[in-house]
Amino acid sequence: MRKRIIAGNWKMNKTMEDGLALASKVTNMAVDEVSSDVTMVMCTPAIHLSPVASITKDVTNVSVGAQNMSEHESGAYTGDLAADMIVSTGASFVIIGHSERREYHFETNQQLADRVKLAVTKGLTPLFCCGESLDTREANDHVNYVNTQLKESLFDLSAEDMKKVVIAYEPIWAIGTGVTASSDQAQEMHLSIRNSLAGQFGQEVANEISILYGGSMKPSNAQELLAQPDVDGGLIGGASLKARDFVDIAKSY
């Protein structure tokens, strides 16, 4: 059975004090309300990783993740975050290839391939993001575009390492716009991604990989989206900054 994962991306939000307060609320509510077979992940700014990991360390279904990492193990890369640094905080997940990183920082598929490999080597679970812009979708090239992202960043992995990766499909046109892909649109793309993985790694491997939906999921639409057979969870943006909303999404299965 594929893992059910509800991951929250705090992006560049929350002071230290506010972040710890949010993490405490989410963790306490998750213990009381969320099924043990749903993993919640808080992907925080770097400053929060260690203290939030301390808050969640005794909770089996709440984990911590970083929002990015370097493809380099160490060295003169001012401002970057190494995989070993992330591991040392107690975090176990890392977002790789978020659309904002691709757009604003020009991260390439090859860089992301290197990061995924390094993350897996270091024992981190990559949350690998893929997705298309509105122009690409309107040109009816979205399936090909996403398949290219998968091919260039993931297809050099072994089948065993691929099973350690979680994929997040994020239609860029539905992030922060208030527009959400319909449940049918989400299922179409998730199934396409799984079929692409099956073509490279085999159906058995593809069936083990969790694919999350990352486009404006919120409590009001989570149940319909999560009911789709190939939608295994969500990568949540704005709603993850409100403990009640984030936990309610995790309760939508």
C-alpha cells in the first residue's frame, strides 16, 4: 500500500517563535485527530528545522522536511544547505525542484537529478516536484513537459532508489491563484506520471510510489482530490500555515 502523505510547505513564512507555535499546534492536533497511516510533514525554513524536529521526535506520523538542498556535499557555497546539515537537524524529507525554485533560481533538471541522488544516498526522502505552466497546458503539451522533467531528473536512479522518492505534481497555474485543478485533471496527470514511471521502472515499482497533488489543496476540496485512485496525498502551501486547515486536510481521507 502506498504511503499517504500530507506535506506542508511553509515557504518563506514564520518567525522562530511563530513557527514553533504552529509546529506545536499541528503536532498536538495530529496526535489526537489524524489516522496513524497518514504521514504529515512540515517543510520549514532552515532556521526551524532542528527545533521543530525536537517537537515531533516522539510522534510517529509527523515528520520534518527542508525546502531545498544543494547538490554539493560541502564547500564554498554561501547560503546553501547541505544534505548532511539537514540530516543533522533530525529532518527526514526535503523538497526538490519546487516550481518557485525552478522559476526564480533557474534550477535545471540536471541539478535536480544530482540533488535527488544525493538526498537518497544520505537517507533523506526527496519530495520531487514537477508540473506545467498555464501556457504549456493550453498548448496541450503538459503531459510531454512533465514526462521530460521526470526523465531528466529521475530516470537515472535505480529501481530501488526510485522507490525512496515521493513525487509532487504541482500545476503551476493553480499555485497561489485560487484556481485548483479539477479532480479529473489531477487524476489524469497523476496516472500519466505513474504510467511514465512504470515504463521506466516497471509497474510494481510505479505502484509503490506516492504521488502528491500540489496545487491549492484546502479543506474544502481535499476529500474529492484525495479520493482519486492515483492521488496519494498533497503538498500544501498556504493552508499549511493554519494548523486547523492543515490537520483537516490530513483528516480528509
